[in-house]
Amino acid sequence: MKASKGEPLCWARYAQPSTATRARHGLQAAREQGRVGGRKHIMTDAKIRSARKLLNQGTTPREVADTLGVCVHTRLHYPGIPRVPVQATSENDISF
């Protein structure tokens, strides 16, 4: 970014709002118009209830994820699903 003659370069970067600021303003304007920005949630309330039920019955997190068609780690984004450790089934699987 070039500064105009006599203006230090450090001032030039503050002349324009940042990308994050513009994004926040855009999302706020969309909300005011009744629209919602962002990605849709993959886990519906029904899927969360199913996951909770299956995990409480002793089903492994990997089997629950396969049944619901989501990633094993997706449950970490939803507070209603218990956080039980994932058991590795092979040396290539991730466990935590």
C-alpha cells in the first residue's frame, strides 16, 4: 500500500477499515434485514438427541458419528453431547 506524498506509510494502513471490521458491519446489516450469515449447523436438535442417547447406551463416538454422518470431532462443537474420549481402532485413528 502506498502513501500519498508527504504522508508516512504507517498512516495509510489506518485510512481503510480492516477486513474484519467490514465483515462485522456486513453481518450486522444482514441481521438488521432479517438474514443470518455464516455456515448452517450440521447437527440438528434431533441429531443431538440421537447422539446423546447412543453415547449413553455405550455406543462408541466413532459409531455414533458414522450413524449420524458427521465427523467424530463434531460433537465437541455442541454442548449437549457428552465429551467421552475417542478410542483408536487402528494405528491411523486419532485418539484424545
